[in-house]
Amino acid sequence: MTAQPTVSVAADRRSTVVLLHSLGTDSRLWRHQVAHLEHNHHVVAPDSNGHGRTPLTGTVTVGGWVDDLHRLVSTCGPVHLVGLSMGGIQALAYAATHPGNVSSVIAANTFARLPREAAADRVQSASTAIEATGMAAYATRYLEETLTRRVDDADYTNLVSAIGSMSAAAYLASAKATFFADVTADLAAITSPTLVVIGDSDLKVPMERTQTILDNVAGSTLASIPAAGHLSCVENPSSFNDVVTEFIARVDDTSREPVGR
Ligand SMILES: O=C(O)CCC(=O)CC(=O)O
């Protein structure tokens, strides 16, 4: 993951929000959130290893994502981490290993672990489809299977471009790391305030997968985005933005409360 800050991080009271995209997408997944959050926050939206403008380097693993994220977060201090699906796994793993650098976690449309058979099926089905048709056709098929409603034309174009222009090797390496990730043991180590977000019609990550996160991260709470599937931040950006900004504001207010009052 390469740091591509969309704003420079200055020494003021605005907190920093890092937005971690899902498998196959890139930092453009977050265009509505960047536009909304940057009024009151420093916003950083990196492209994960092998995605967007970040070339594939080495083997894609959860540990590698954590190291990449640490290089970025070390430059901008404690951050609010917002991750969707693959990005949610990255956020949870980072928060467990570097608690002092994480003001809060928002884990959207994500899971701690898939059953091994389901993980193998997902990797195999992506691999077969990509081998048969190539990444451009796979991008269209992925969006047909994943989006539950029409999104802005600009978002649709960005999604097709992000997935369609990835190399098959980078996509499949990231798919393996995502679907075979197991951050279950990390969850109990997360001490930052954590919000778990679902889309009310997510066809990719059912509630039972998300429930593990709620059950194991102490004090975590749930928010459901109405009229949204797996890519909830583009399917219902205004509701997603409301949920995220309200949670971050609450965490920031609490951390700024003078001690002893
Ligand atoms: O391709 C799928 O089956 C869903 C993708 C997924 O769950 C991982 C992600 O969106 O990051």
C-alpha cells in the first residue's frame, strides 16, 4: 500500500481518517467520503498492494498489509481507520497490532474469517472467470453480482476501471489473502472504539460473518446502511457518510474532553 495523501497533514486539531478500499477497487471507491470528510478531517485514501496506482510487490498477506499501513500511519499519527471488506480486514488486523496508532475502527461489509470451503470456492470462481474472459469482462460480471442498485455513472466507471485494469495476478493474490484471512484471534486485542457497518442487502458478506466481529471486539457497535449492498459507501453514500462522521465526531469529542471534568 503506498501512501497517497489527498491532503497534507498539518499540526492542527483535525483528526486523520484513513480509508481502506475493498478487493479490486481502489482509492476512488471513497470519492463521496473524501469529499464529505475533508471539510473537517485530514483524509488519506491509499491504494492497497497491487491495486490502483500501487504496483504488486511481493506476496500479498495480512501481515504485509499491516506493514504497509504502518508505514503510512507512522507519518500521520493516530488515525481513524475506515475499511470496507478487504480494507476492513486490514483495519482490524492493524488495530489489533498497533492499538496506540488507532483512534477508532470502522469495519464495513467485512468478516474475520470465511469457512475454508467458501474461501476456496471464491478464489476458484474468480480464477476461472478471469482466465476465461480477462479482467475487463470480470469487472462487469463482478459488479453485476455485487451491486444491488444503480450507482452514479461516475462511480460505476471508476469501479469498472479499477477492477478491469488490475493484473490478474494482483487480483488473485489479493483475493487469496482476503478470502483466506483469519483475523478472529486479533479481535480480542482491539481496544479502539469500533463500529461495525453492514449494508442491509449485502449479497457477499452475510450478517453471520460480521457477527463474529461484534461478538469479539469489546464494546463494538453495529450500524446498518439502508438500501445498500456490499459496496455500501457507493450504494448509499449519504447514509454511509452520516454514520461515519457521527461515530468519528463522538470518538474525537470523547478524546478531547478535559480530564477530571
Ligand atoms: O468477490 C467477492 O466474492 C466479494 C468480495 C469480497 O468479499 C472482498 C472485498 O470486497 O474486498
